[in-house]
Amino acid sequence: ERCCLHMGEADQTWEGIKNNMALCDLKRKEWTRVIDTTTEVLTRNPANAKALYRRGVARIGQGKLSEAQKDLRKCMEIDPHNSEARQRLNEVLKETRQMQTADKEQADKLRGFLRGERLDDTVAVSEDGGVRKLHGNENSPLFASWIKREWLSPQSRTAAAVTCHIVLKTQAGKEVWTSRKPPGALSPQEVGPHMVHHPKPVQKPAEPVRFVVDDAWGGVFKAWNSAVKTLQMHELGKFEVAKYTLGPSVESCIERCVAKWLGESPARAAMFKDVPEDMRAAAQRRQALQILCLPEELCLEPVADPNGTLNMEVELLDVGEYEDLEGDGRALLRVLREGKKGTPVATDLSSVTAHFRIAKLLMNVSLKDTRMGLANTSDGLVMREDKTKEPIEFVVGEEEVGDEGDFVPPCIGRCLMLPKGGVCEGMRYELILRHGVPVSDMEKSINTAYAKGMISADAMPDTTGPVVIRVEVEKVVPAVSGPQSPAWKGAASLQAERRRAEQLEDVDEGRHRHKALRRWRRVLIWLDHLLEGRRWRVQEDSGGQPASGGGGVAGAVAGSMYDLEWDADEAEEGGVKNDGAGATAGTAEKLEHPVRPPTSGDVDAELLRQLDGEELREWATAHVAVGRLLMSEAAAACTEGDRDTAERHIRSAVQACEIGKIPKEIEVAARMALARHLTETERAAEALEVLKPAQALDPGSTVLKDQVARTLQLDTDQKSGDVKGALRKFKQDLIAGLEADDASSLLTLLQEVDSLPLTWEAASETAIGKEVGKCARHADSGVADLAKGIVGKLHKLAKQERPLWVR
């Protein structure tokens, strides 16, 4: 200490030596020496964070909590990132609250004694006496002051949800279950040589429990519900509870869960085919507990002694009032912070930037949290909240589109539609969804597995069980709604929508083609609006009369051939799914087919010329895409009406190619798509005519050449089939004419046969040569001469079919 006075920066060196001396004394728990040494440092430098921290720890050791609290708070002000100081400060605050609670209980007992009231160690707080509050007063009110009467009524449109820490102990003091420690902390850890190289599992943070007070769905223990109603805010209450107020009190809820999600099905029967009945029942019960997020320690095994008691500590942390959105308790909403006034409201296809958290309702286990990150500590990897993490940007209605890192649960987009006033920038709210959200919404891999049928919903229920979803909206960018929208940028908006549609078609092996179809139809709607707005140009050119043609764009927008109808989809997506996987059935939307699809004459050519080059290109591209998607198996089940609609869309694209200058790749794609559809509907000859201009545009395309070859072969087969049918009919007519000896009818029939494009295959298969040969010997010279000519043709065809060595 003396030597450092002769060194440069002597003050810093001296402070370091003194702090090290204090650290040594701290490890030996010599609290007085630590306080003296650090006080000496702080006299010279009051902003020395290390000295403040070590003096605060020493004062904790001496039991001087208020002075320790001052030192630790000042240390946090100087060094906000000091995690050790923050942890020590939290411990001091917790111990201070416990001491205050104990003092209050003792004072209450003393005041009651002075008033002549009877004091008892426990007071019943439930009707059957199964839950008793320790050191309570029988004259104190049954309910705490924060409880509103309407929260306890089943018919009320409001409810209360509480957040609290709960610890259950045996009478000997052994912890049975606790929310103050990370999940699994009380379970015995596996040890042995085989665990040496095994990494420690990621440790999740300890979370308080959350539940709805007087839950009509029965998903909370009676002991917890009765106890929390007697506590004031931040009070730490101690209770004695009978075991039948824990696991057995939620038995009816478990049975309902089993009936709803885990009923008998062929998939489950196959999964448990060789499993004994008792093991099957245990697995079924464990799965139900996982869905409801009930602790297995309290619910898995039957209670051997229902009247046995446990000690319970409950600390009430928070109470929130929730609005029942539908009146049935399935969806509860709590607005934590109102959004900014005058900002856009999130709608379908809006771009939203937000943080969100999805957690189980009772145990508050996090399923998805954008603020949670991994931290490497001395105890291994630990999940911790990271407030520096950036929010996630996604498109409402297209949340699941993207890579694993960009995947957003689709239920988040549906939750943005639930608040009745809409969700805008700056808004923060929570939703309690009783039926939960699909498990397939949680991760990209699980979503893909369910979509591909790799996981059966009959065997593995696609539900998380009751959840709490918190959403913090930071930014909302509304989607472009068309030319009338303020965000409309002309061709740039059309191109952006086209690129998004193409992206949706390509990702995830085409699983999002129905979303791409919706985007393509939006392009067509916008172009429809543009054409309607330019109709006056055509009317002026025709002397004020509407242009000739098929009626132009179908009148006003309401009668447009691209009219869309949006209906509630109760059977498909996510957190609000088919009565069981979400809160409400009115949030998902689907796109109906146009009421009146376009034909090749629906849009007058002169009106279509009013589109500029880029707009006409988007017109053709969108029509080709819609037609192709409607015909593909990836779209919904394709009906005859869908095929007709698809053909008309593609013909509209071909029409645009004939009117204006369209890039050749678009015209070739349109003609190939139309030809493919025509060949599927047995119109190969028309398909060949459609493909001729495409061959001229791209003569080197092998794909196009292959399609032409297949179409030509199909056309030949179709013609051959037609000739065979005609020859069979003519054969019967010739037999009848020969029997009647009707020369005029025979002559007419032979002329018809002679006009057909005869092939040896058709003639040999129908065996018409025999009847024609009889006609060649007819008495009428006209009939005989014509028949001989046909026989000569048949001989020539037969000669061509012979092998070379026979000819």
C-alpha cells in the first residue's frame, strides 16, 4: 500500500489493492474488516462500484438489509450491467418483504388479541375447510380488496387472471413442487460414468404460475384458487391444504381433455397395439397433463391419502382484468398498453414488426418467445430474456412462409385480428386462448411434418392446450389495396405483388400455392380497376358509345369477373381452429373462386390496348399463373368448373399476347399451358394450332418440342379412334344395304368411307374390307367401281404395313 504511492496512477492502484484486501476478507466472512476497508475506498472515490458491491454483501452478512440495499442500488446506478449486484439486490428485497410480512402477521395477531378476538393457527378459506390460512384471523374478510364482484360471476364478460409464486412442502419441510426454481430442479439428476461427456440440458428460467380466478373450465387447483383470493398484492401467504384440493380437484378437466383430444382412433389403436392396458392408460393421462400443463408431481398418480395435508406458500405478484371476447370464455383479452392514435391498423397481408411470447396458461412454460436467448454460464446453457433482440417482421396471413429462422407461428397473425378495435403501432396486449393453438404452429419442422402427413393428428393431438399470448406491436405497414390506395405506385405495385406470388409458389415445395393464388388474383383485381378507369378512352373513340366486343370489363367493380368473397374459415388455420385449436372461428380467411371467370371475349381488345406495356405483361403473367394453379393438384380439389375457369384465364393471357408485345417466354408459357389443358380435354387438334406460334417464337426449346410430339401423337390417336368408330357404323349400314339391295344407299355409304382418312390399323380392326368386297361384286356399276377403288386403297395400305422382305 505504501509502495504504490510512488507509482504512476497511484490512486487507481491503491483502490485496487484495497478492493482485493476487502475481497479476501469477504471470502473469510470477516464482515467488519470488509466494511472498514471498502468505506476507506469510498471516502476517496464514492463511485467505486466494486467497493459498493462488497460493502453491500458484507452488510447482508451482518443482517443490515436496509443499508445493504442502499449500497447495492448505488452500485447498480454506476454499473447497470452488474448481474451479481442485481441478483444480490433481488435477494435483499425478497428477504425484506418476507420480514415485513412476518411482522405484519405478528402485529395482526397482537391487535386481534388486544380487541378480544379469538386467534387460531389456521383459518379456513374454503367452504369445505380443505384450504386453511396459517396465522389468519377468522374475522378477516374472505376475499381480498382487489377482487371485483363481476369476476366471480359465470355470466360476466370480464375475468381476472393472477400471477403468483407457489411452493408446496411436506410437513417435514421437503419441497414437493415449486415455481421459484427452474423446471425439473426438484427431479433427481442422473449421475454415473456414462454422463461424463453428456452436455447439461438447457436450463429454463423459473416462471411464476398464471391462472384465471374461479376458472369455469376447471383447469386450476382448488387450493391455489382459494388461497390467492385471500391475499393482498405482494403478500406472501402461508396455507395448510388437504391433498384432495390439489390433483383430485382438476380430475373433471383431465377427463374432458382425454375425451376431446385423446379419444379412440385407428391411429392411436395402431400406436398402442402391443402396449398393456395399464401402461396405455398412464401414457394417455400423462399426455393429457402435458396438454393442460398440470404438474405431474401432483396429478399423475392417484392420491393415497386425500385427507393428508401439505404446507403451501403463495406470493401474489400481479392481477389483470381480461375481457371475454366471445362470451364463452374461450378468448380473453387484456390490453396492457394502447396503441398510437392515427397509425395504421393491422389487416390481412399487412407487414407487421412485433415481439411475441406464447406460453402455457397454468405453468407459464414458454413455447415461443422472441425476446428469449441462450446465455453461457457456469451452470451451462441458460435461457434468459434478452432485451436487445430485434423484433420479427412478418406478413399477416403468410406468417409461416420462410426459412426456419424466419418462421412465425400463424396463430400470431390470427391474434392480430382478434381485438375489436384493431391492433396498431405501439399496442401491447395479452390473449388467453382456452383451446390453445396448434402444436404445428410452433416450429417450421413440426408444421411441415403435419402438412405432409408425417405426423397424424389422430395419433398426436395438434393442440398446445390453454395458452397465454403476449404481443408487442412496434410497426404496422398496411398492404396495398389497389389503385385507390395511397400507397399505390402503379406498375411497381403490380410487380411487387407478382414477385411475392412467385416466391409463395416456390417455397416449401409448393405448399403455399393457395396463398400465391390469392396474390395473383389481387393483381387481376387491380388491373380490372385500371381498365374500368380507362373505359372512357374507348367510348370517346367510338363516338361516345361503348366499344364493341364481349362487354368489356364486367360493368362496375361490384360486377367484375374477378370479384372476391372473403368468408370465415372455421376449418383450417391455427390458433383458432375447428372448435378446438383456437379462440374464435372468425379470424382465418379464405379466397373464393371468382363469381364469373373471364372468357376470351370478356375483355374487348380495344379496351385491353389501353394498358401500357408493363401492365399488359402483368395481365398476361397473372392470367397464366391463375390458370396453371387452378389446374394443378396443389390447389384445392379441382372440379369441372375450376377447369373451365382455368381455361378462360389462360385464353385471356393468349389474347393479351396477340394484342400487344409480350415477352416471348410469357407467351410461350401461356400457349403451352393452354395446349396442355386442351390435350387433357381431348382437343389435341386445337392444341396443335395453339402451339404453332410458340414453336415459331422458341424453336430450340426441347420442352416445347416434347409437348408438340405428345400432342401430335394424341391427335393421331384421336383421329384413328374417330375413324374406327365411323367404320364400324358404316359396316353395319353396308350390311343392311346389301341385304336390302339398295344401290343408292350403298353408293352414299361407300362415298363416306372413301372420304375418311383410312389407316390399315382402322381397316383391319373393323374388318370393313369384307363388306366393301361384296359391294365390288354388286350389279350396279357405280357401286362396284367405287368399291373396287376402296379395295385398291386397302391393298396399298396393307402392302405398306408388310415387312421389307415380304414386299
